[in-house]
Amino acid sequence: MNTYEIIEKKKNGLKLTPEEIKYIVDGYTNGSIPDYQVSALLMAICLKGMDVDETFNLTKSMIESGDTIDLTKIEGKKVDKHSTGGVGDTTTLVLGPLVASCGIPFAKMSGRGLGHTGGTLDKLESIPGLSIDLGIEEFIDNTNKIKLAICGQTTDVTPADKKIYALRDTTATVNNVSLISSSIMSKKIAVGADCLVLDVKVGSGAFMKTVEDAVELSEMMVSLGEKAGKNTQAVITNMNQPLGRAVGNSLEVIEAINTLKGQGPEDLYELSMELAEKLLLVSGHSQTEEEARKVLEEKISSGKAYEKFKEFVALQGGDVSYVENVDKFDLSPMFELFSEVDGYVQGIDALGIGEASKNLGAGRETKESELDLGAGILLNKKIGDKVSKGELIATLYTKKDNVEEIKEQILKAFKFSDNKVEKDQLILKVIKHEQ
């Protein structure tokens, strides 16, 4: 087989065989095919595209490039959720305990935050003592004990994806549906869940900027999941403003705890319930959305979801007293930001708020950056809210000394109108496999 001929074939818009795709992925992973040839192929893929079969074969080859995680020792249908990344997205911390309290195993391997998007592992480490470094056996045991475990990736899963992604990042070949979906789904399939719900964000704070692009990506990922034997659905959700009111690690954990107690912001609660509904459906626990919603609402109102979170924190070594009394969290010094106008909040640039939170110390510039777990932003106003001049619109938490500069950055993220503004629709579309 010849790399040059494979590049030429894709350049001419022809379909690559499973063998040709595997040859490229294996060769690039082991170093026998150089960067410049794979760069040329990636650009040809961006220009000419790949169909579902090619994309699935790329996904499969990336899975086979490294370890896969065998979770068959976990009792019951294991579920997982993946978000394409947003600002203030704390759904995993609500969703996991909520689903687990229904008796469904929620076994999740999560990542750290980079740039303006927060990472679940960083948020969890805001709870003193909590360990996200679980070996596979402990991860399985914990899931069997309480139906819930969240940890970092402990084995070398999809090394081909890591290498290809780094190359895409430097060759302007990131933004392609087949390349994005194979990157996401290779990791999700490799870590062994039976059922998967995808939260595909769209808007100013998301990677996908239009609903049409989000639908295309969702349809491809759902097809890949189904081809791999995973019952998969995708929910397209609005990221034109941050989710919830908290942006920052400790702040988001506090908000998740409040949401589990039925006292969280409406949008975070609603999205968590929507995703949990879908997990109950794909796992076969519930037959209808109405049935699923009724079960989930009972888990919140009875306190069972909140108790499950405490159980999870205790089992992974965390100090449960922080869950019981959120005032114990060590937040950074507080600064208040007031509105300069009267009117209604018309828009909040999620990316701008995410960047401001990162600048306050809550996010990483690079993988080596030190986080301030007590830094972040609390939004006192969201889209549709009425605001008066001099009224509090945001609270900042930081140890940095450039607070005035970041206040300006946050003010620029807010757009105001003299006229009443309707709240944004949160759930835009659901994508599922057509039987």
C-alpha cells in the first residue's frame, strides 16, 4: 500500500477503503508515515469530505491504535454523557448522581479544562481530599457499589487521535465533521459505556456556531455510536450565554450541589433533566420521556440525588462537610460589577465570559497553568432579565490585581436593550437514530 496513492485518491474525491485508512492511522501512530503526508491527507479530507463508512473506519482505526477499557464487570447497562464544551457547563456533576440514584451505572472518564471551557476533574478537585485518580479496578468497584464513578483517563486510549489532533491543530484542519466526530467518538467508544448521550453546544461560547453545523455533527456522531453498537442520542443545546450563573471551579460545584437540592438555576436544572431523561431512555430504564421525567423529579424532591452525590464524594475520599455546607469552599476575594444602564439583558457573550473567568485565574492558558479553584464569576443577571443602572450584574472572585480590566471585559460581554427581551430557547433539537 502506498501513502502517496491514498492522498491522491482522496484528493480526487474517491472513497478510501478500511484497509487504506488503517494503514495511514497505524503508520502515523508508529512514526513510519511522516507529518507532511498526513497533513496533506487531512487537508484533502477537509476539502473532499468522508462518508459515514469512511468516518466509522477512521474511528475504529483510532480505537485500535491503543488500549480499550473493558467495563463488562460493571453490572447493568453503563451510561455516559459527552459535552462538546461550553461555559458554566456543570451538567456532569448533576447528571451523574441523578442517574445513579435511579440505579443506572454512570461510569465517566473526564478531562481537565483548557482555555475558556472548564474541566469536570478540576471542578471535583475543588472538594478537599477528593481523588480523581482511580485505577480501572477501583473505578469498576466504585460503580458497582454506588452506581457512580468519575475519574481521569488512566490508560493509553486512542494515541492516534492525540497525535492526529495535534497535527490538525497546527494545519488548519480542525473544522471538519468527520475529523471532529471520529476524534470524539473514538474516545467515547474506547472507554466502554453501553449507551451514550451527546450534548452538542451551539452558539458564541461553543465550537459549533450554527444549528445547521451542530445538526450535521450530531447526526454523524449518532451514526458512529450506533455502528459501534452503542445506543446513542444527541441533544443540541444553546451556548449563546453561559449555562447557569456560575463560571469557575468551586463556584460551579456549589451550583451543582444547589441544583441537586432543587435550588439551582432554571437552565442548568432543565438541561440536566433533559440529558438524564435521554439516558433513562437509551438505557431502557424508562419507555417514555414523561415516565423518565417523573422518576427524575422524585429523585430531586426526595433528596436521593443529593445524597448520591455525598456518597460519591465520600467514596472517592472527599470531605463531605463541604457538600453539606457550601460556605466552607475557599473562594477568592470578591469584587462587584454594577450596570451602567437601565434596560433588559439582550445578550451575554459566553466566550467573553469564559475568557474573563480564565483571566481571573479559573482557567488554563496552557496545560501547565496553575488554577485558582476559588476564582470565577457569578452572573447576577441573564438574558431577559430587567436591570437598573447601578444594579449588581456580576460578582467576580480573584486573587489577580487586574480586576478593573477584567470588569471591562465582562461589561463588553453584556448587551442591553431598552425593550423587553425573551429568554433564549435552551434545547434546540434532539437527534436520534432512525429505526
